[in-house]
Amino acid sequence: MAAAVLGAALAPLPPPTRCPSFARWRPQPLRWPRSSAEGPPPRPARTAATAAAASGAAAAVCARRRGHQARAVRGRAAAAAAVAGAAGDAASPLQRLEELRREDPDADRVWAAYCERKGAGRLGPEEHDTAFVERFVSLFGGERCTEDVVAQLIPLVSGDTNTAARWKSYCLEEGIGVDDPRMLSKEFVVSFVEAHVDMVRDDMYVEDLLARVKAMTAADAEAAELWSAYGSRLPDGPPTAGSVQAFLGHYAPGRASPEAAARLAALLEGSPAAHFAWGGYCRQEGIGIFDPAMLPAYFVDRFLQAVDAGCLPAVEMATEGLAASVRQVRAEDARGEDAWASYCREEGHDSLDPLCYSKEFVEAFLAKRTAGTA
């Protein structure tokens, strides 16, 4: 429609009227005003509207043309960027390594250390596989570690020898054998810092808890004896915060009276079900120490009160047949004896008599033994 309007606006004057004789063309005379003061006659309204429409159509055509040009420019820019990106991606690790060694004054020194510690001392890049070179390029040639990250790492490795050893091991095993954080990528250092901040905080908390235990055991011989027995049951290595907290929450001055301890010992000897309940109580509510003579008075008294009230949980105990099966396993060889003793120590209580355990407990052991996991 715009083309039609534009054509109408630019159309020539109407053709001259043909004379009746058809011999010649005679143009129509123009009717000018007799007085120049009157000026030319006004254009018809149709001509003004047509001109306005034509101007709008021309502007639309120009706008479309500018849009085509802009899209063409953007297309050429995108194509150029794609070509440049493809060229960058096509660069091999060896080429990137050479660029690093030309542009970074520390690259040669760090490369030499990397080859010495992880590459059998071979300095030639072509003597190593692509993965070896790629690892160096990614950890040394990436975004270099910033000072704010270095400031987080320094207190971790300078305040604790264990963390310092972990950092060196991390750099040797996971990195390029260089432990200077400023020579490593930011991502590599941040990964270590995030993994060890909580660990160092827990270590400091454990040290505070152990200081409380030390002060307590220095002033209380009964606490010292109980802590020693408890510590012998803990896994090898330094105690965790949870294990120290368990002891501090469990201990209270004043052991069970001789009468209460004797009564409980007689009960455990005469009732396998009570013995099994006592083992579960000490493991779940206490710290895994089963000798009533070493435990706080409140702890022993609470169990005896549950016995008097008839509140011990009902449990089906192991039968003689199950007990005989366990005895057969223990008699086979030393490994069977050790397996049963370890099972009782880790999941049961202080007795090795299978009749002092529940049917479920003994059946679980025999199933593990059959499967070869016990």
C-alpha cells in the first residue's frame, strides 16, 4: 500500500486532452491569477494528504534499510567472534604453555618445579603427555589467586601444623607441586580454604573442650579414672568434639553407692534380659562404660528405678540353638573368636555369652558371618 501511495504522489500531471480531429495533442491551459498579489490557488486537500502519506512511507523505507544494515553489521561481528573463539579453542596445551612462558616471568621457575616434583625432572614439554601440560596450564595459567584469598589461607596454615601439612599434601597430590598460593589459580586455593575453615574451627573447639576435661580430671580422681576408661574405647586418633561433649555431659561427681552397684551386679548376673537392657542403656544414654562401680550415682539409680517400675523394654532373647551356633563359630579358629568379640564390643556390651543378647542381635552376627562380612 505504501508503494501505491508513493506512486500516486509522484504521478505526472494528467495527459493533455486529445482534440476532436485526433490530429494533434493540445495541452490544457493553466489558470493563473490575474493579480500576483492574489498568489497561486491553494492545493486541493487530496494533494496535501497524499504528500503526508508519501513522507511517512519514505521514512518507513529508510528505517527498514537501516535495520538491514544493523543486522548485517551484527552478523559480521558474531562471525568474527566465532572465528576468534575457534582459533583460541584450537590452541593446544603446548601452545598455551609457550605463551605463558613468554608472558609470565614466573612461568619457567614454576614449570621447572612442577617437572621436578611430578614429571621425573624432565623439563621438555614434548616429553610429557597432553594431560600433564594441560594440568599445569589450568592451575598456573588460570585466574591467579588474589590477595584476599591468600589472607584467608595464611592463618590456616600458620596456626596449625596439621593444616599446614594438609596444604602441602594438597598442592603435591592435587596441584602442580608448588605451595605458594600466589603462583596457583584462585579456584584451586579457594577449594582448599573452604574445605578446611570448618575443620580448623572444629579443632579449636575440641581444644577448648579438652582443656575443660583436663581441668576436671586434674581436680577429680574419679573423673580421671572414668575418662581413662572412656578414652580407651575411642577410635585411634584425637577425640572429636562430639565424643568429648558426650563425656562432659555424662559425668557428675559422686559414684554409685556400693549397695546400688552390688544390687545391679546381682541383677545383671541373674537376668540375661536385664543384662541386655543395661548394655543398651549404657550405650545409648551413657558413654559405653558398663561397670556400675565407675559410673555416676544418678546414672545407676535411674536404671534401677526403671527396673523397680517394670519399665525395661520387652525383648526376645537368644535361644540355646543360636548360642550353640555362635560357640561353633568361635571354636572354628581365632578369626571366629575375634569376630564375635569385636561384634560384641562394637555393638553389644561387656559380655561374650550369646545368651546375654537378644535373638535379633545373635542372628545378625550369624548372617554377617555367613556373608563373609564378620
